[in-house]
Amino acid sequence: MKRMFLCGVILMLFFLHHPALADVDESKSEPQSGHVEVDRAEYEQFLAWKENQARLQRNIQTVKNVLAAEGREDTEAFFAPFSSDSTFWMNGSSPASGPLHGLPAQKAAFEMFMEQLASGISMNVTNAFASGDWVVTEAVGDAETLDGRPYDGHYCVLAKFKGAEILEFREYLDTKLLADTFVFE
């Protein structure tokens, strides 16, 4: 998409700098001015599309930053973009699964996991895309428990945004690995 846009811009600049090629009245065989008509509505649509693409890229980067904070065990950075009334949901049947409403409950669960690891879960994002208010990421996590066992999982994370804030965070993961690795009290 970026290459097509770049090619279009280069082509437009070429015609603007070479007016003889832009408009030729074949009946006169004389070059016309280099004036290019741009439909205002189409231009406004283009600007809106461009702003939307920038917003989607910011949202993707926000989710990547959240997952990077997990690797640093940085609770505050992890939850910084979350709305105060956000919902965190993880699949499975553990006590940490299901919806956690509000930051206090979410931070408590995050800390419970981090306390059982030698360091945070280093997340390598392998795919990410955004559409509408949602960002979807795939990631591979790498961690070790305090007693030296590996905790290497695969994740699919969905984040719903309202403006720049995360309203919902859904984490799909290997529930058996989770149950075999962590102690839930």
C-alpha cells in the first residue's frame, strides 16, 4: 500500500514539473498548463483515510509497548494506556481467568503472575494488525519460573480502544501450560 501511494506521489510530482506532459490538447498539438484538478471530497476522504491509518498504527504500537512492559515486569507501564474502567479477560478456568474489571483487580493478577517468575515474560510479537477499534496481535512468550521451569507460551491478544485508551484486553493462551506453571491462591 505504501509503495502504491509513493508511486502515485512520484507520478503526480512528475506531471506537475513537466506540464507539457500533463495536458495536451490534441486538436492544437500544443501543451496546456500543468494544472491538475483535484476533487475536494476525494482529497478529504484521502486525508481521513491517512489519519485513520496513523491511528491504527499508534494503537498497534501501544499494544506492543504493553507487551514489552510485561517483559520488564513494569506494572505501571503495562496498565498506563488502560482505561480506569477497562476489562481484562484471559481464557481458561483458573482463578485469574474470566473478566477482571477495573485496574486494581487487573494489577493484582498481573503482580501474582510476575511474583512467580524469575523475570517478566519476554513477548516477541510475530503479527499485529488493526481494524476499527481493535488491535490483534500474535506473540510468543519466553519466561522462567523462580524454580527454573520454562514458561514459553503462544498468545493471541485482542485490545479494544476508545481513543487512545484500552477498554478491553483479551488474552488467549495455553491454559494447560498456565495451570501447570502457576500457583493460584
